[in-house]
Amino acid sequence: MIILPAIDLKDGRCVRLRQGDMAAETVYSDDIRAVARNWQEGGAQIIHVVDLNGAVDGEPRNLPQIESVIEAVNVKVQVGGGIRSIDTVRQYLQAGVSRVVLGTAALTDRAFLEQACREFPGRILLGLDARDGRVAVKGWTTVSDVKAIDLLKEVSDHAIGAVIYTDIARDGMLSGPNIQALQEVVAHSSFPVIASGGISRIEDLLAVRALGPQVEGAIVGKALYDGKLEYRAAVAALSKG
């Protein structure tokens, strides 16, 4: 299992939000390139980048910063937030992004999801952001009536690279991952699973990994930026088994 450090972009800066609230931000850096290089030097294999403005607005808003991350590092970069057209998918992949995350579009525009998976098999990630088990969309500003596990079943035949499951209530709270919800996702997913939300300790990472080999990785943000979790130490702990 790998650890994916997160770079969340809002108004061109690296920030973290509490439970996805755009008004509850903590700014960590204006130098996005330096942040990305720091994670690469720490041993990151993949950096997870989110365009928070894009997630709300429905189109890329921090593209220059994302391009600067790609230019600054030699590791893979995956991007989510506001990707709701095939042209945007192509734009990101042509810019050097390894995989793109579709969240809102996966629920609201199934034909687009199918097209993206056909055109770029394995390079589309399903972003399942859930509150109380139900899928949230549009930068988490709206919670649908669709259960996360039901959406997983409906797209089981798509060429999706992995599913990223985020428990919104845990995001940015350092309260530990929702292991019960992750267990359910793993049980119903036809794809590798990446955990997100609430991870703050090495013990949390070990608990996520214990869910089985289907768990590809865990995205960590606030705990790294606040110094609650040291990236090298976390990687070392996982490598020791």
C-alpha cells in the first residue's frame, strides 16, 4: 500500500479544508512547486492534487499551478476537481497527469464517464465522496440520494483504474478513517481502493492496509502538513510490514 500526499489547491495556494468547507481553510504554502518537490524527496510515488475551486465551479481553476507541479517532479501526479468534460480529461492527460479523478460527473453524466473510460482505460479514477454513505457532488456542496456502494455496482464493468473513497465527516478532522465504511467499499468494489479522510497516525495506515490487498493506497493531507504524521516514517513503517 502506498501513501499519496495531497496538494489541495484553492486560489493558487496549497490549503487544507475542514470537512470540505471552502470557508474553513488553512493556508500552508504559496510555493506549490516546493511543496511537490518536498513530497517527491520524501519518497512519494504518486502526488494527489485537487483543484478545490474547480470542484465547486465545474471547470479547472488552478491549471497553471497543476502544470507547475508536473514540471517540478518526476513522480506521477493524479488530479481531481471540476473535471466534467472529455476535453478537460484530454487536456490534463496531455499535460502529463497520470490519472484523473471523476466525482460529480460519474454520478451526473454517465455517458461522459463511459466515454472517458473507453478512451483512457485505467487512467480514470472514480472519486466517491460520501456523507453518511451517500455520494456528495459539486465540491461536496450537495449530497445526493445515491448510496456509494450502489454507484460502485452500477459502474463495475467500466475500465476504472481505482476508486478513491473519502468520508467527508472525517476529512481534515484527524479523527481516524472510517474503517467500517471502507470495509463496505472494498467488499463491493471491482477496482482497487484508495482511502481518504481522517488519517492522522501510522496506526490508521496499518488499519487501512489490513483491509486487504485490494487497498492500493491512502491519501493523507492535513496530518502531514500539521506535522502529526511524518512522511518518511510512515513509508518506513509500511515497508516493515
